[in-house]
Amino acid sequence: MFRASGYTKNGVTDMHTSLEHTTRRTFLRDSSVGLGSLALASMLAEEGVAAPSPDSPLAPRKPHFEGKAKRVIYLHLSGAPPHLDLWDHKPELVKRTGQACPDEYLKGKRFAFTSGVPKLLGTPRTFKKHGKSGVEMSDAVPHLHEVADDLCIIRSMNTDQFNHAPAELLLYTGSPRQGRPSMGTWVTYGLGSENENLPGFVVMISSGVQPSGGQGCWGSGFLPSVFQGVQCRSKGDPVLYVSDPAGMDRELRRKGLDALKDLNELQAKELGHPETLTRIQQYELAFRMQTSVPEVMDISKEDKKTVEMYGATPGGASFANNCLLARRLVEQGVRYVQLFDWGWDFHGTGPGEDIRDGLTNKAKTMSQPVAALIKDLKRKGLFDSTLIILGGEFGRTPFREGRTAGGSVLGRDHYPDCYSLVMAGGGVKGGIMHGESDDLGFSVAKDKVHVHDLQATIMHLLGFDHTKLTTRFQGRDYRLTDVHGNVVKKVLA
């Protein structure tokens, strides 16, 4: 467990009592985990990756127990993909396509863009069972058919929110409102990082649009900002504002940082604010990143076969490029990689949002690189220790979206009550379909998995009791799962 100011016997930490004039020496002493981190740093050095020093807030730390997963790659399909056309086949819904939606499914419900009595909409896609395990998927994701036996498809997901921003924030911070630490922040806060020259938590965005939840999806909230996500790019400067400005060479930058460090250490000694120490760490990391990040973000160093397997383009910007970069990053010791890919909001307002050709075209950009990522992690010996999650912030309705119901384009509205999500690697059972929705896909029929349950399960796979990885803020203890969440034991390998 990460030890910091305010550490108590029950394992609860408090990073924010440091205004009590905590000295730098005290902070650095309490931030380390002693001989355990020294040993881990030594092991990583032998593997060619330099771990952060034991006195760094990002020093590697041991979890509550030995977790199957050591790192996470979260692939978020922003906008919420139409799960009924990808992962959850409903033959009865297909039979009843065009019929009025039964009142029992509408009474007391609110929908984002639908009112009145909508028409049921079965999938136009073809579903088949794949792999030795017989995992059922649609024809929209052909490359994922090849790795069916590695996938755990949860068909009983449930959330409280039906609009994008609050749903994404609930998924990644445990609250539908801004201000809480993100999942990646909690992971790096608990485990630290394995490479002193790279951020512990990296974020990449494709398809040109930021997630609706904004930077709160990777922010540090009230935890020290050293644990927040660092947004990188696969095209242009990998990290904005890290490069030296014109006329400043590396030696001059070093002198400037040394002067800033001296001033910050004086302030830290006087006021004892942990963010001052965080500032020192971030300046130093940024300096090291000037050489380390461009190297790891250069996919032209990969062999041609690997680049083609992902469908990536060196020098370009795409979800495929980002999936390949995710593998390169975790291979170099980055603890948590978060990818956001916009374009999955299938309302049916245009041909690109049609669950027929529109979904075929969009899913093509996802299916190939995700399958390649799984195969590549296996080739590198990282699959069993890397947890992969693939999904959106909620699901889509089993009926046509109200605004577009009279047109020729088929689309679905937002739907929080029941949707699907995919997990793989890192201690998860492969080749299974967990949970069930009812015959029409309106509600969970078996083994409901709430967003907080997903969070608890992810933390468990990393070696944490989610109820004990906490921090005290404004008089109460906070955790990723808030006051909810149960580990979904049936998906554990």
C-alpha cells in the first residue's frame, strides 16, 4: 500500500494533511515502501528499464496482494457502441422488428432523444459462434473472431447515467461529476510506475474528438497531480509543451530547471505542500521525457509485419497507431494506458451512424488493431499480465432512435440499463460470455455488473482490495468505487 502523510493502521491514506508543515524529508520518507521498492527497482533495472527512485512518488509499490495484472490498457469507444449489433444477439428482437415497444419497457423511463412509443429494432447484422469456446459475435468485428477464446464478453453491464459526459465520469472516476481522481490515477497512486523516464499513466485520443467527460476522465482530482494522465499524440510532437523553445538548448534547460528546483524546495520546506514536491517531480519527468517519449512513440522502429498486422501508418494518427503505441508503452513500463476513440455514437443521424454500413466501416478501424494488440502482447509474453478492457460508457436502445425513426438510416438511442463490455488478459477468463440480458435486450436477466462492480474487479485483478485503496479529503475517505462495488468473481481466471 502506498504510504503517505496520514497513513493509518487500517490502510487508509491521506495525501492532503501535508499543510501541517510536513518537511520534504518526511514526505519522501513516507512515500517510499522501503526494501520492497528497492528490490523491485533493481529487478527492473536488470530488465533494461530504469524504475523511479525509491524516494519518488511514482516509485514501484506492492499492492495489497499479488495481482494477476501488472498493467492496464483501457480501449474506450467514445459515444457508446451499439452492443446489440456487436456482442449481444437477440433473435426475438429481430422477429419483432417494427412492432411498437411494449409499454412495460417505457413506463417511468427517460431517454436522451426519444419520446412517445418507439419501434423495436432487431439487428441487421449476422451473428455466429467463434473459437473453441463458441463465443458469439457479429460480422462487424471479423478480426476479433480470431481471438474469441481470449475474450470475456460481459453482456450484463449496467450504469446510472444515460448522457455521455456523466456516464464517462462515473465509469472513470466513480462519480458523474467532475473533481474525483480517475481510474488511471488510482492505479498509479497504488502501484507507482516501472519507468522513471515515462509517465505512469498515458492517454491517447483518436478520431479527432476529446471524450465528452473531458480531462476529468484522466485527471488526478484531489490526489497529487503527479498521478494524473499525460496526453500523448501519435502525430507531431508526442507531448505538447515539452519540447525546448527556439534558442534554448538542453544544457540551458537543465540550468533553468535546477534553479526552479532550488526555489521549489525552499517553498516545500517552508509550507510543506505536497503539490510543490509534485511540481519538482513533474519538471524532472518532463526533462527526461524529451528524449524518452519520442523514441517510444516512433512506430517506424517496428518491423513491417507488425505495423501491417495493426493496420497502422507510421507518422499518422489513428486508433490502430494508438493500439500499437499502447503495446510499446506497457512494454517500457507504463502502468496504465487509456485510449479514447470517438465515432461510436450511432444515433442514425447520417450514413456514418447507420448500424449497417456505418458500423461496418467504423468497426473495421477497431477490430483489426484490437485483435493485433492481443496477438502482439502474447508474442511479447505480456498478455497474461496485461488487463485489456474494450467498451463504451453505456449501451444503445433495442428500439429506433426517436429523431431518426422516420428515415432510412438505422440508429439507436442511449441506453444505460443493459449493455456489453469486453475484457481480456490479466487474470480474466477467456472464451466466456458472462451475464445475460432479457429476450429483447431491455434489462439484465442474469449476473448484473454495475460500473462500480467493474471498477472493483479491475482493482482486484491489480492486487487491490478496492475498499482499502482510499484517501482522505474534506473529512471523509474516498475511493474509486465510492461506497459501492463488488468483485465479479465469475470472470476471474
